[in-house]
Amino acid sequence: MKASDLSFRAAVLMVIAGMIWGLVMGITQDHSTMPAHAHLNLLGWVSLFLFGIYYHLHPALDVGRLAKVQVWIWITATVVLTIGIALIHSGRSAGAPVAIVSSLIVLADMVLFASLVFRFTPAEVTARRSTQPAE
Ligand code: HEM
């Protein structure tokens, strides 16, 4: 499976879970876990979907192993971070180390994504450069 397909599929599953979470908060009038809902939706839906669009626009990256690793790390760390934040906001201090470690992993994974963005040179740009006459 391409990195973009993985991103899109995980993103829609996460937003369905996030929306159900939001509905439950609304129905029960208990908004205490709101930060976890927000992180699940923003890291799990918005960010993953954006990764998917980027990878889809860069087919050479999309089929590579590193992009898929980046997406899998993001999926796993987002789920763990969401659980950690939910635990903290429901009064369980055990959630703190979970949230700290997973948030650092999310950050490291964003650095990995940034390195892919900076390292990647689209084939057409390389071709254009090589055909330009030297000044
Ligand atoms: C069925 C869909 C959704 C429902 C029912 C829902 C419900 C809620 C509720 C009840 C709150 C707590 C508000 C408060 O306590 O002030 C909340 C907060 C929040 N939600 Fe959702 N939500 C939904 C979808 C989404 C989506 C798709 C996103 C992001 C893409 C999102 C992002 C947020 C954010 C960032 C907050 C925190 C807002 C703040 O800090 O005041 N939600 N949502």
C-alpha cells in the first residue's frame, strides 16, 4: 500500500472515532477529555490527511519505505498520545509519562517528515536544471 493510501485510510478512521468522541462529550455534557478529542482530530485527521496529499503529489516518495514508516509512526504515536492526554484529563496521573513520550515521538516523526520534504527533489526540477545552459 502507498503511504498516501495508508494516510487517507487511517485519517478517516481517526476522524470517525474523534467525531463519536465529540458527540459523546456533547451528550454527556462532560467535556473533560476535550484536549484528547482535539488532538485525535488534529493529529489523526487533519495532519494525516495533509501527509496523504503531500505524498500523493510526490509519487516517488509515495512508494518509498521511509514515507510509510513515517505514517505508521504517526498513527501509533497519535493513538498513544490521545490515550495519554485522555488519562491526564480524567484525573489519572499515569497518563503523563505516556503523553510525554508519545509527544516526543510525534515531534521526531514530524522532523522525519520535514527531512523528506527538504531532501526530495522532483524529477522534473532536476531535469529542468540539467538542461539549463551554464552561465
Ligand atoms: C461530530 C463531530 C464533532 C463533535 C460532536 C465535536 C464536539 C466537541 C466538543 C463537545 C468540544 C468541547 C467544547 C468545549 O468544551 O468548549 C470540542 C472541542 C474541540 N474540537 Fe470537536 N467535535 C467534532 C469534530 C471535530 C473535528 C473534526 C475537529 C478537528 C478537525 C475538532 C476539533 C476540536 C477542537 C480543536 C476542540 C477544542 C476547542 C477549544 O479549545 O475550545 N472537533 N468538540
